[in-house]
Amino acid sequence: MSDPSQPSAGAPSAEAAHQDQSSDPLSEASAELAEVKAKNAELADQYLRAKAEAENARRRADEEVSKARKFAIDSFAESLLPVLDSLEAGLAIQEASPEQIREGVQATQRQLVAALERHKVIAIRPAVGAKFDPHQHQAISMVPSEQESNTVVSLLQNGYTIADRVLRPALVTVAAPK
């Protein structure tokens, strides 16, 4: 009969069975470490690429802003060139009558106003009797008037806005309180 304390020749030992069920812990840890290192290298590469891409985008945006600032006035200047051409053409006429000069100046003024309006430079022309607006008007003086106080009595000089921001307030005289 066989001794129960001795393993039988045909049955595997408990140790051998245990080793078969689980792999070598050292090789498992090595495999995990290699996998983690590969993932780390991949993530580091992705980070560097994303960082470089962000830096390139920032640099391109800076260049575009710089160009926009440098050439922002191009369109405005281009729209003023016909006005300059008209003035030069008017000055080239040696023997123009006062009526011709007046017509030329009016035509040139219309060109200038159109060029300014294309670029959102709009005149502020308060009507007589309009309420004084300190955001758009500058009172030069207060004069006695039959009008309600703090209303425009006369316009001395047009004001201008550019894209809804006051470039220059209109100069006005205002009715004094009674």
C-alpha cells in the first residue's frame, strides 16, 4: 500500500499544481512594467505633439494679429484715395469759375462722406431742440432761449462715431435754464 504522506507517482505535487495555475510573478511584473513603459512613452509622445501643435497655433495667431494691426488701415486708406484724386484734379484746373469750384468741392465732400460711412464713421448732427446728450454732444456755451433747458440751440460742429463709439462729440450751444 502506498504511504498517504508520499505523493503517488502518477499525481502531480501540490507545489507543481500551484505553479501551473499561476505564472511566474516575476515575469508577470516584467510584462506589466514593459506595458506601462510603452504606454508612458506613447503618452509622452502625444503630449509633446499636442504641446508643439498648441505652440504653432499660438504663433500663427500672433502672426495674424500682427498682420491685422499692420494692415488694418489699408481698406480705409484705399477708400480715401479717390477723394485725394478729386482734390488733385480740382487743383489742376487753372481757370475754374467759383461755381465750378463749389461743385467740385461738394462732389469731393460726398466722396469723403461715402468713404467714411463705408468704414462706419457716421456724423452726429443733433437737431435744434434735441435733448442734450453728454455722451454725444459737447456744450460750448449755454444761452438764454425760449426752448426747454438742456436742449440744443445750435450746432457748431458735427461730431462723429465709429462703430457706435464716439470719435468726436458734436459741438453745440445749449438752452440755459429759465
